[in-house]
Amino acid sequence: MSAQPAFTTALSPAVAAAVWRGNDIGRAAGPVVSSGWSALDRELPGGGWPCGALTEVLASQPSVLEWRLLGGALRQVAAAGGTVVLVGPPKPPYLPGLRHLGIDAGQLLWVRADTPAERLWATEQLIQADGDNALLAWLPQTRPDQLRRLHSRAQGGRLLLFALRPDGARHESSPAGLRLSARAEADWTLRVQLLKRRGPAHDVELVLPSFPGGLDAVLPLRPRPPGRLPAPSLGVTHVVGRTASARSGRHLVDAA
């Protein structure tokens, strides 16, 4: 970190330590949870995903990369005894894949919310409940003022809160202190661009190695060339790789 500016010498040590300059990566206001990638943690204020604040993740297609991007943090929440709460996921969660992430069925709460109003209401109620948990809310049609209310209610709490939205929303204003766009590539990597953070602009796209759902145990150490990747199944209806059994354990709550 660069030296303190001259004007801070007239301030008390406590106040001077709290001064933030735009060319420094800011400190997190509360606790953080590591993303699982050191390269990403280095670029996040506080060194991880912030708790007690809204983080916005933008992707072109829902339920394609969220678990791979956030799985490292969700694993830590579950290991500490917390609950992972899902509001309005576009596809049913696949429990064997989640168990690979370290999330047991008893630590998963799935809230079925179909309309924008239901998703927003359920998310707001869960934020108020707070706790050392993680909340993933799919909010494709939420207005900036509605996001601002969620962010305001989350501040000062312990909840790890993610709003998952379409990539087209990058052109809208957002109250989120941390905002990023991510996409999955055919070479088993995630490409992450930090759109907003407390700190200097980040123009370099991060490339994060990420094998989904335990495939790292069966794929070669070096990623397969894109042309040799197997064709995706047209019948996939969930987030990991095959249709979830109707008998698989899950917690389903109607928001209505």
C-alpha cells in the first residue's frame, strides 16, 4: 500500500486509518468469505465476498456458472454450520452436485418464487432474518430502487448475499458495492470482470480454472481443447449435468 497523503498527518491515528483513497482497494465494512481463488480474492475489498452487503453477479444465462463461481464460499458457509438459501432458481438444484461442494440436503433451503414480486418479497424477508448464512436470489427483473432497499436492509448484518441477474443489467445503475460479470468458457475456465468495487477500476479480465461438479477427477490435468469437448446433452434440466430425480431430498418453500 502506498504512503498516507500529507493531510492525514493532522488527523488522529484512528481517523487516518479510516481514510480511503480511490487508487487503493477499499476495506470491507464487515466480515468476508474467501472466494476460493487467490487471484480473485486479491481484487476484492477485504480479500473475499462481503457479508452484510449486496453483491451483484451478472451472467448471460442463468444457472450455468453460479455454483462454480460461488461454490468455494458456499462450502465455507456450510462447513461453519450455516444454511444456503436459494430464491427462485431457474433450475432445480441437483443435490449430488451440491454434496460435492460440501452442502448437505439439510443445509439447503429452496424457496420457489416465480414472479418478480414473489422473489423480491422472499429475498427481503430472508435478509431480515440475517444469520451466518448465504442467500442466492435470482432477480432478473428487479429495479435499481428495489435493489437499493435490499442492500440497505443487508448492511451491518452477517448474511452473504448475492443477486444473480442477466448480463444486460450492466447498463442499469446498481447500489451494490461489488458488481461483476462472469462467463464460462469451453476450456473449463470462468472469465470474471469486476464492474464495480470500492477501489480503482479493474480492466483486466480474470481467468479462473473451474471444473464443474467433480469432473476434475475424470478429466486430464490439462484442459481439453474446445474442439474435443463432448457435446452437451439436450435434455439437461438442472445446474450440474443430469435430470434430478423426483425422489432426491430437497427443501421446497413456496414464497406465495
